[in-house]
Amino acid sequence: MNNKRTGGRILVDALLAQGCDRIFCVPGESYLAVLDALHDTPEIELIVARQEGGVGFMAEADGAMTNRPGIAFVTRGPGATNASIGVHVAMQDSTPMILFIGDVARGDRDREAFQEIDFTAMFSPIAKWASRIDDAARIPEYVARAYSIAMSGRPGPVVLALPEDMLTDVADAVDRVRVERPAQAVGAGMIGQIADLLAEAKRPLAIVGGAGWTDTAARSFAKVAEAWGLPVAVAFRRQDAIANDCPVYAGNLGYGPNPKLLERVKAADLLLVVGPRLGEATTDGYTLITPEHPGQKLIHVHPDPNELGSVYATDLAICAGVNSFALALEAAVYRAGEAGVPSSKHFPRFTTGREAHAEWEAWATPQPNGQKLDLGACVALMRDLLPEDSIICNGAGNFSGWWHRFWHYSGPVSQLAPTAGAMGYGLPAGVAAALRAPHRQTIVLAGDGCFLMNGQELATAVRYGLKMLVLIIDNGSYGTIRMHQERRYPARISGTDLVNPDFAAYARAFGAWAETVTETADFAAALARAQEQPGVALLHLKTDIEQIGPAVTVSALRGG
């Protein structure tokens, strides 16, 4: 059988074999052969963005939603450097993603040819694997390996460079079968050790997060935690790991957490950490939970053996994905009990879970702050008027604190927010979310500084007829930096003020519907009008820099 095809055709066929149904790109002459093959491949939807930074974020968000690699294509040089921000986010957020980069011809390498970069050297520090495909016949091998690496262990990004002349070569290639994430079984003995440690604990607390949570895993873990009465906190920007209405949900760690939750973490004698790495944001710079954590025992469940014990002294390390662990835990616990009820002989019960949940409910209930436009009240109205399973997409900035604190996340996947703290993420992530889950409400949140880092992707959202709600929170400042500035150098403002466009007019120029809101009393009606729109609707919320965060003002930072 003649199986000869161009490299571009082989690559597209290899992606089809792996189940790829969507590619995000900015076109480039260095991978024209791929674009040509996609012309005859209706099974793969090609989403053309307006800047490669948006492409990287879209692919990362798509990977977060599907737990299979999001796929991005960019051209060499500027295209690759622009897209690198998405790779960095995918690495720090443990998201499966593959970035394909059109590259210079093989015969021109190492001459500093037009836009030439050594992509293996550039991306290796921020990717799980970075390589180059020089032989078209080996494309299926490389693609299958890229999928395997991106999904296995701790998920993450892979980068593959594609010499443009390789893509036009004709080769006889053997297609590979679809790659699945390898199973990581959890032995019954491990669950027994958890039971033994819990039996000795008086003030245990769970911290969940990391990547790869599914509805099934979230329900399984929440069911067990509720039966035990175990408080469950979530890592930074992983608030959707379990549904927030779980009776033992205790709130989020990271920036601006509930002080009562921090006290619970400090007082805990046992920490059951399922999924997160316990990074800098979640642990408040490794001080809330120190690497040695004296007086606390640590059970750490993580899919990467290299992570376990690398920073934190660990009393019980379990190398497993969150789904495998949650399902094994539920199975073991409910085998131990009678009539579907966990047995106290095997697992003790605690009262602290419901107490912690009550503390979170009080913390997550907004109180009037006296501002002309009160964002806490706006979030409360959104909770009343919008579907519970809405997908919140936001980048970085103080504006996100109102939704981190007051929004109730329904479970996986209802939060797309970079733990890497990248600005400009919300709108591209919203494009990916609206494409992947058109039956759900997509909500994009962005500060005025955050939004204009990728505001051009409104053109992408409008082009593909996406329905989404975009909120721009405009206080005329790079708010997070201004907050730190006021703490360290009060009243000495430098480099943080912004002069902004009329964001509603900006959105209308792209074909979106838009309004400006300046008072709390006007928000509900504007939100209702936005919901009536068939496509992209944008609300420009103009706020006062004085209320620089949900619980902090500029005056307070200055000691006034």
C-alpha cells in the first residue's frame, strides 16, 4: 500500500489519530504545508487568532478543559517568542499543551537565517520536552511521544519545531494509535496508611488543587471528605477542584485568603495535600506551610515522583494522579463501611469541616463598601442572575480578588485562571472556553491593564460567533503593582497610572455589544441586557482606585 504523503499531511493525519479537533494559530509562511493539509481536513477546526500570545493562552485553556493537549501553531522567531507566554503558563499550571513552530529550512540552520532561533535551547527550561522533527517519516512517532509526555505524570507543555522544507518532503510514514494518559494505581496499603495517620490526628485539613480534576474525581473526594468531616481548602486559583457548595469546603489559599482559614492551616496537625505542588502563592512564600512544617504531618499526593519530597519533607508520599487517587479513596472508604457509610473503626469523623465551611460562607458574603460601584455587590448579583456552572476566565490583577472571594465555583472546569499570574489570559481563555463548551456561560474578567494585553482577541471571538460576557474592571491603574507600591512607598506613585480608551466604544468597533457602568444600582439592568445579546457582550465597569482590593483601600495602605 502506498502511504506516501507530504510532511504537512502526515502531521495533520497524526493529530487526527490523537483525537485533535481544534487548532489555534496565527498563520506563517514557515508551515504553509500544514495549512494546506488542513484545507482538506474538516474534522479539525482551525481558529485563527490575532497575536501568538493569544494563541498560546487559547491552547493552554483548551488543554485545561479537556485534559488532552491543546494544540497551537505559530511561525518562527517573533511568533514563537510571542507564544512562549502560553508555554510558561502551561508549565506552571501543569496543563497538557503542544506548541508547533514552523522553522527555517534544515540547510539554513545555524546561519542566523531569517527569524532563526534555537528552539530546543529556548524552550527546554519551560517545557517538559522541546525538540525538532527533521525526518517527515518520523512525524507520527514524535506526535505520539508529544501527547504522551504532555499528559503523563505531571501534565505540561511540549514544543516541536518543524523545518519548513521537512514539511514539504514526501515520505512513507506509519501512523500511530491514539495515546492515553498512563494509569497510576493507588494501592490499598496506601489508603490504609492514610487511615492510620488520620486516626492519630486531632486537627486535620485537606488542600486540593493541581491539574486534571474531573467531575467524577471531585465528587468522589468531596463525598469522602464530607463523610469524615474533613475541612477542604483549595490551592491558589484551583477553586473549582471541588464544588464550593460541598459542606466541608473551607475556601481558597493564595492571595487575599480568609484569615480564619490561615489559622486553621497553621493549627493543623495533619495536612492531606492532593494535587498541588504547594507552590509559593498557595503557601504565602513558603511561610504558611514551611518546607519542614514542624508539628504537622504531611501526606502529599502528586502525579510526578520528582515533585514528591523535592521541597517539602513528606511523611507519606503517594505518586498518583488526582483522579486515580480520589476514586481509589472512595472505593476503599466505602468498602470499609457498612451500607455505604464509612466505618468509624477505619476512619474517624471530625466536626471541623462544617465549622470551616461556615467561616468560608461568612467570608464569601459581600458587605457594602460604600463605593459608587461596589464590585462585591456586582458579584452577588451575578451569582443570582447567571448559571451556577458558568466558566470564569481571568488573567492577573487585583480585580480578580472579588471573584476569588465572592463567586461560588461549581466544580471542574469552572475556573480558568493562570496560577503563573500571567496578565492578558482571560479573553483568549474565554475564546477557548466558549468554543469547547458553547452550552455554558463563559465570563471573561479583566482589569484595564490586563485587558489591553490581549484585547485584540475580541476580533477572534466576534469572528467565530462566540457568546461570552466580558467585564472590564477599570480603575485607571496597574492595581496590583500600585497596591505593593503604596505598601512600600506610600503616596509615591510612579509607573502605575493608566490612561485608558473608552472600552465600550473599543468593543463596539469589533462588532460586540457594550455598555459602561459607573454605579452599582445600574449593574443588574446592564447585566440583563448583556445576557440578551446573541454574541459577545462587554460591560465596562469604572471603579475607584481607592478600593484597591476587596478588603483594602489606598487610604489604609497609607496609614490614613
